[in-house]
Amino acid sequence: MPHLSIPSQAQLSWQQTETNAFFHFGLNTFTGREWGDGTESPSVFNPSTLDCLQWARVARAGGFQIAILTAKHHDGFCLWPTKTTNYSVKSAPWKNGGGDLVREFTDAFRSEGLKVGLYLSPWDRHEPSYGDSPCYNDFYCEQLTELLTGYGELHEVWFDGACTEGSNGTRQKYDWERFFQLVKELQPGAVTFGDGGTDVRWCGNERGFSGETCWSTVDPNRIRFPGDSGICEANDATVNANCSRMLNEGEEPLPGESSIWRPAECDVSIRPGWFYHDSEDHEVRTVDNLVDLYFQSVGRNSLLLLNMPPTPEGLIHPVDAERVLAFRREIDRCFSVDLARNARVADGGGGALVDGSPDTWWDFPEACAAVEIWLERRAFIGIISLREAVQFGQRVAAWRLEATRTGEDWIPVASGTTVGLKRLVRVPPFEAAAVRLVIERSLGSPVLTGISLYL
């Protein structure tokens, strides 16, 4: 039976993609800025060889399954011909004002078999009504409705948390509940991200990692600032250590508390900046660094959202593309041979743990229990993968793994707290004939869907 909070099907399907792609593209690409102020002229927006299909092929080869485009960043410039403002592609020289980059993006990625999402910044430094909260919220919902109804099925809608005062000197108050409800009505299969989100939470940093302990649950009553709607604003989290910690680690669900399922998304750019700058061509993340990010996000019960900013020409830079493809090759190599596959599980009912299927599971008979896995032959092990059947709730709170070469002396080799959808641990390679997983603490009987071992 489910225990406490459990994921919706949309949340579960989203996290199972593991790695998704982000594309920051807009006026900043041409001005060299990270945050435009809304005074930049649309005349600078003119990608000479824009090819969203090239973006999509890089993303597909990199193993990404969902791609998200910045349809509007903080400068307020819209990459689709919105009816709400002239500050958009229809005022740009690109395609003589007849272009629609959101359309080209969604069509290209779907043609390559990828799902799509869109980012729409609530902070708009160009729109005069910003700061007049009711008026701007109406304006923003018009833009959001255009994107939710005009570009087919979306799988993630990304709301940035940045917020400031408008030209009238009044701080804008976003109507988050209205924004989220609009998504649920018009795109019920999409997850939302923003200020913690109703479906997905920010991991508390923009460095691409979640906590060693990472629950997929939080208590929204404890991630709250005076005057907001119960959703922690990203900017505030950076100066509120307690909120940042809760976003990074989540919170253990406890009976009688109002915990909700809100898994973590780890957003990070492949370059120092979110938008392309040619001065950063020599600062693209290395393959080893990208692999580290994978282990510190996906391997900690989170999702990795990697940004690849296109160039002013409208292409993914060759260095970025090469690193992404090499990253995927290295991940595939690391997990190519599961040493636990076809192993003998001491308890016959535990065969589901090593059959490699995500659709089978084994529930331990009690909250604190152990299971032994005997390999076909002795082997060196350097990576441990544990996976919970989170459709029944996240339960494991502490575990350890022991190994033996002879069947007599069991030596501890790894330990941890949470597991969740996937927990990956790298250890100095050790030789073993068998391993023993010991669940030291669990919220109810543990339900695991897999244990894998890799060199």
C-alpha cells in the first residue's frame, strides 16, 4: 500500500527521464548580457543560420528526453509572435518579422522524438504594467495561455522565481496559484517548476547537485516567506540558509504532517553563463565534470537539467556538442555491464531486485532487514545503484552495503541515507563474491525495484 506522499504519474514519468536539456536563447545572446533590462532593441535579434533541428539532434544524441526553451527571459522579449506586445520576434529583422522560434523549436524536437517544455519568466523588465500586480498578472496569463494552447503537448512549464519592483516602485506580487492552475487546466500532463513549483522543486543552487540526503517530499508550510503563497522564491532561498537546505535535501515525510511530493530538479549550465558568450568557449564543462554532476543529481534522487546556450548564429557550439556526446558515451560505458544481473538472491522472493526490470519490485518483510546477493563469479565493483519503487512512497532513510570474498567475513563498503528513484554511489573498487544490503531505517517496509553493481 502507498505510504504517506506518492508521485503523480506526470511527476514519475518526468523524473524517469533523468536528464533534460535547457536552451537559453534571446536578446542576451546578441548583446552579451545575462540579464537584459528590457531596453534592448529587437533589431539585434537576427540569427543567421538558426537550426533548431541541429539542437534537437545534439540533445537526442546526448540522451536527453525533454528540452526546454526560454520563450521569454527577464528582458521581456518574446520568441513567438505574441498578441500581448510588440516586443517580440515580429519586430525583429529575423525572417522579416515573420518568424516563430517557439514553433521551430517544438517542431524540430518532436521530429527527433523528444518531448518539449517552455520557460516563461514572470519577471518582465520591459512590460510597463509590471508592478501593477493585478494588471500584470492578467498580461502574464495571456502570454502563458498562448504558449499552453498554441504549441501542442508540453511536458514541463518552467517559471523562474526572479522578482523585483516595477516602474511604479511597487514590488510585483505573482499570482502563483493562478499560474499553476492555468497549466493544470490547459496542459494536465505537464509538470511545473518555479519557486519550488507545484510539481517540481528547485534544488537550492544553480550548480547542478542535490543533497546526499534527498527526499522527494517537502512540507510547504515550512518553505514559506511572509506574504507569499507558500512557495519559496528562488532569490530569497540564496540568502535563507534553512530554506536552501530544505530545497536541497527535501524533508522526511512524517505522519500527521502536510508533506507533499515535490522532487528536486538540478539546473546548471554547461558554461559559466546561461546565455552564450564567445569569451567562454574555453570554459565549457569537461566530460568528467558532467559525469560528476550526473552522480550528484540523478544519483541522488533528482533530475539533471543541463543548459546548452546556442550561439548568435543559432547553433549549438561544436565544443558544447562534443562534450555532451562524450558525456553520454561515458555514462553508457559506466553502466554497460550490471554485475548483479543473473545473481542469486539469498531470499528467493528477492529475484525482482536483480532482474533489471523497473516494473517489478520486492518488499522487505520488515522496516529493518537485509538481503544477500551472490554473484555468478567474483568481480570488482566500483559503482552501486539502488532504486526504490517510489510509486509506493519514498521509505528508506538509512542503509549500508557489505561485501564478502569468501562468504565468511562481511566488510562495510558503502552507506547512505535516502534512496528514492535512484541512488548511485561510487567507491574505491573492491572484489566481492557477494554483497549484503542492510536497511537500517525505513518508514514502513522498504520496497525496492533494483540493486545493480558496476565496475
